[in-house]
Amino acid sequence: MSTTKPARTAPGELPPAGPPADLLDERLIAQQGLSGWLRSEGLRLRTGDIGSLPVIIGLVIIWVIFAVLNPAFVSAQNLVNLAIQLVPIGTLALGIVFVLLLGQIDLSAGSVAGVAAAVVAVTFVNMGFPLVLAILAAILSGSLIGLVYGLVFNRFGVPSFIITLAGLLAFLGVQLLVLGNEGTVNVPFNSPLVQFANGTFLPPVVSYVLVVLAAVAVLLSGMQLNRRRASADLSTVPLAVVVVRALFLAAILAAATFVLSQDRGVPLMFVLFVVVIAIMDLTIKRTRWGRDIMAVGGNVEAARRAGINVKAVYLSVFVTCSTFAALGGVLLAARLAAANQSTGTGDVNLNAIAAAVIGGTSLFGGRGSAYSALLGIVVIQSISNGLDLLNLDSSIRFIITGLVTLLAVIIDSTTRRRRAQAGRA
Amino acid sequence: MTATSPPPVLSMTGVSKRFGAVQALSNVDFQVRAGEVVALVGDNGAGKSTLIKAIAGVNLPDAGQIYFNGEQVHIGSPAQAQRLGIATVHQDLALCDNLDVVMNLFLGSEITRGPLLDEVSMEKESWRLLRELSAKIPSVRIAVASLSGGQRQTVAIARALLGEPQVVMLDEPTAALGVAQTEEVLGLIGRLRERNLAVVVISHNMANVMAVADRVVVLRLGRNNGEYLVADTSVEEIVGAITGAVVHAAPDVPPAEASH
């Protein structure tokens, strides 16, 4: 069904019948049909191209442990809390993914978030700005910081590690300066900002409609890709696989919706976070800018010789990272209904980096995806939330989060070796 | 020599280049025609790379003229060389290991469809190009890291051909390759000639030079030291010119020194 042969009108250098153009090489171990697809996926995993599998397994283990220790962990109420809690730092992690893809790092995302939280609270509450303007000011301050990082990086070639370490301190100072003497600015609980982060949930009907729409979108885009590939005389994914993928996605999303709807419902903020992640994933994988980022992260010199404006890529990525950090800061202020001197400090920054790495974005550049921010932050926040429920001290929480991050980096390094041995990048 | 049938695509006369106290090239003449493979040989430091870099726009020569399709041109940057139709495959290939073959081929010149990349068209075009070169690449959707040295060289050459160049320069294309892979790349160079491209190959390997080139240009200590048609010469003769056992003293050497 999937190997329909269209009328060939191309200048005929190809034989008129036979396998698709990309499966002609006799050395290629061609896998066709559903079982062939499953076999090649199995091989992909064994040879170190494991993608997000270890995170998902790790996440299941973590959830089982916490559920056994305290059943309240998997209650609908706690899962709704978890879905809300993870968004602000998850947004920081999404920005971090971009710099990691370049093989760079941003240690200052937490401070930038703190500055943005302070800016939004001070302009909105103390200075009476309209909310939209206050949010815009906060996010733009983040973009500006990223611009400075990018310019310094390009002009002086200082390692991003050092630039952002300096930024970590300097912008902590800016945060204190903006907050002024009181050190805390409370955002009214009934303001739309706080309501958005804490009290806005989708009615179950809307959630289920979104689930169906997402599954249909995956199904249709998969079928359209197959159509285009078939008409270009390239191999196609078996239709069964496309359908199973869409159904699998629908099942997971519907299950999550069902559980969360037992309590208050699916938080709007969480839905938007997932949508932004999906858009960023598309941006990284399917746009010129995203391809440029992957190329620079893989081999700067090759990217430069290919005519890519490497400096522009660095600059845009530092701006992107700090802008997401600022957005995360606004959400932190929204969720806590306040901006204070400790917003964005402590483990916020390292949790964001840890989330990106745990989710499967390599520290070595050129490998990773936007979804690693989502997966990683679910792991980090589950640990944090679960340990809170067990009334464990934050000392234990720090130690465990540290160990999990170390584990993620070890997996990153070992799979990198295994990929190299098996001939996968 | 200029009397032979087609006019040269690229020709250089009296090219000199100096790095500090070193005269890397002095008064070098060089030309290549469409459908011709010219091997540029010489010992280390003979000026091969300097000459290639002058053509590729990486280093500007201090003196001399460059003609492209009969018109005098100034090649001031690599981008300018590419726009003229001169493609260079450097020795270190410059591929992104983390990207697949299609991504590497189209890097920097991707086909887009609205705001998104048109992966289907790029993949189709990749196969067309690789088939034309009879390239042995099992799949274009595997990362370049997993390809053999010869396959990587093939990808780099195919990448150079995407811009529809008239001149292709290959710097040591077989230096790091095994026997079979060398054979593969030499075959590929032959197919570039069949496509009526002007091909310049730098190589130290005389067997490869004799196998693939039509003409051999020898440089020694920054000067022309002989030019041979592969059909009427021997390895010994070329090696003699490289080492200086045979000296083809260019008659116009002494005044060039005085002019600086």
C-alpha cells in the first residue's frame, strides 16, 4: 500500500521499476513493512542511538518508587501541581537546550529569570504599568542580556562559561537593585498573571478536543509526508506505523487528560508550554536557522565554510536562551505571586541545565531536541515534588538531583562512545 | 601549449606570492581546460597549496593575472571564487559529523518550502547527484560520522558540485584512503572529467597521478618546473622534476626578483 509507484516522468536515469530511489544500494539492509520497521528501530536502540528511552525508563522507576513510598504522589491533585510547578524552570531549560546544541553553556539563566521576575513585578505592581507592557519589558530585558552575551562572545571570544558566570553574579546584583529596599514585591493574587499560572485550567471537553486534534495533525502530516516521498520516488513509512504512532500519542495524551481532569483539569500554562516546545522542536529540526545551529554545534569550521554566518547564529542563540530564561522568570513570579531576592537563585539555574541534559541534549553540542527540556524537567520536578511529599530535607533533594544529573551525563558520554563504534554520529 | 583545442577555463600567468621573507610563488603560470584533469605536484613547500589558495580566493597573490573563461578576474574571497564557479574540496573535508548526508550536501544552501526545509526535495536531489557520480553511499539519511573515508570524500566532492562549478580543485583527495576507497575516488574524478569539468588535483601519490591525470604540472621551490602530458611521460621523469634532478629553468626568472 505504501509502495505505490507513480508514473515516472523524471529524466530516466533510474530503472523504471524496483525499490524506491533511496533503497537501491544492495548493501543497504532494507527493512520494509511493519516488522522491518520494528527490527530497524530495535537495532537503532542497541547501537547507542537511544534517544529518550533511558529518560522514560528512569522516569517510570522514579514514579513507581515515589508512588510506593507515598501514594499521594500519583494522586490527581499532586499531578496537577506537578504540571504547574515544572513549567517555569522547564522554560529556562528550553532556552538552555539551544545553547547546549551549539556546544556552549549559560550558567546565568537563573539570574536572568530573577531579573525578569523583578522587572515584571516592579513595573506592574509598583509603577502601575499595564500587565502586557510589564511582561514585555521583563522579556525584552532578557533578550537584551542575551544580546550582550552574544556580542561579547563574538567580539572577544571569551568562553560562554566565563561570560555567563560573570552574568550570573552581575544580574543577581541587577535583580536586587530592581527590587529595591524591600526586597519583595507581591503580585496581587487576583491579577490575570497569577490567575494564569495558578488558577486557569482547561475544561475536560476542550482538553479531549485538543488531544484529538494533535493526533489527527500527526496522522495527516505523516500521511502527507508519505505522499510527497512517494511522488519523489523515495521510501515511505508503512501506513500502519503512521496510524499506530498517532494512536499512541492520542492514548498517552488522553490518559494524562483523564487523570488531570479528576482534579482541577489540565493547566493552561502546561498546555502552552508543551505547544511552545513542539514549535521549538520544529524550528530546530525543520528550519534553516535550526539547521545552522546543529551545524555550528557539530563543526564550526564546516559551518563557516558552508557560508553560514556563524556569529549571527551564536548571537541569535544567546538571545533566544536569555529570552526563554526571562519568560521563565515571569512565570516564576506568576506562580509564586511574588518576586523576591531569592527568585531564580539557588538550584533553579542548575536544575534547568540538569533538565536539558537529563532529557538527552548533549553537552558536547550538535545533538538534542526541544523535547529534552520537557522530559528532563518532568524528571527533576518529580524528584523534587516526591521528596517534598516524603518530608525529606532539601539536603537529600540536592544530593539526589545531583546524582541523577551525573547519571544523565554518564549516559550521554557512554552512548556517544557506543554510537561512534556502531557508526552513528 | 595554448594551441590545443578548447581555451582554458582558468589560466594564471606570472603569479607571485610572498609570505614575509619567503617567496612562496614566483612567476608561476598555470591553466586548466574543461574536461581535463590536471595534477599539481611538487615536494612539500613547493607552493601547491599556495597556488590552490590563490585560485580559491583564500590568499590573494601579490602579482600576476588570473583569467576565468578568457576574462581577467580578481578573486578576493572564497565566496567570490564560488560565485565564479570554482569549487574547492579541502583536505580536511569540513563535514558536520552529527548531520546526515543530505544535510551536509545542502548545508548553507538548503531548499526551503515556505518557512520550512524541503527535506523531500533535498533527499531526491541528493540521490540524483550521487547516482550521477555513481557514488557508493548506502543511505543518505545516516550521519556522515558513520561513513568510510572514501564515502566522506565522495560527499565532500558531491557537495562541491551542487553549486554547478566549472572548476573543481581537490586537495590530497586520496591521502587518507585505503586501496578500494582510493579506487572509488579516482573513478569519481574520472566522472568529473566526463561531466566536462576542469579538475585540479593535488597529490603526492605518483601512481594515482598517472592513473587519473591528463597533464601534470610540477612546482619546485615556488616556480614552474615542467609540465608533462601523462600519455608521453614516466613517473621517473616527473619525480626528477619534483626533486630538482631535472631543472626546467624558466627564462624570465632573474628580472622578477629585481622588480620587488
